[in-house]
Amino acid sequence: MRSSINRPPTPDQEEEEEEEEVGKEASLGDIINLKLVESGEKERLMELLRERLVECGWRDDMKALCRAYARKKGRNNVTLDDLIHVITPKGRASVPDAVKAELLQRIRSFLMSSSLW
């Protein structure tokens, strides 16, 4: 079948149905994330997180872990992907509960003020 110069070929019916399903299934998390981004609150929360992680020494701990890993493997044998793969689980697990609680409270406050909750 030749496609017209003036219009693109018609998509397959299956592709069209899949696209409709994806559009309808925007999760609550997706909606919240969109609202956070649109309002600029996500960037403010990210900055708060950075500050809190520096204050509690988490960032220095992660630097030390990276340096230790690089020494162990040899500086020239370590890639950024290696570091991310090794450090990410440790980093996520070591975020202080107080920092998590503060961010969660800020997100809840945002949701309440935005009438999303």
C-alpha cells in the first residue's frame, strides 16, 4: 500500500488501542509528579533534599564509598556505570529516616494545598 504524500499512513488498529490505554492509565504517581513539576515544587524539594543530605553527612559518606570502590578496583578500571550500580542501593538505604519523613511531609502539604488529596 502506498502512503499519500499529504498524510501519514494510518496506524495499525492494535497500536492505536495500546496508545489509548496508556493515555487512560495515568497513575496517581504520574499525576502528582506532573503537578510537582508544573508548580516548581519538585525543584524546591530536590534542593531541600540536597541540603539535608549534605547536612547529615550522607554525601560525604557516598563520596567515601566511591573512593574506596575506585581504590579497590583500580582507578582506571572503574566506570561511572560501575559506581552507580554499586553505590545506588547503599545510598538509598542509608538516607536518614528524618530526611525521608521531612520530604514526605512536604509532599503531603503540597498535595493538600493543591486539592489533589
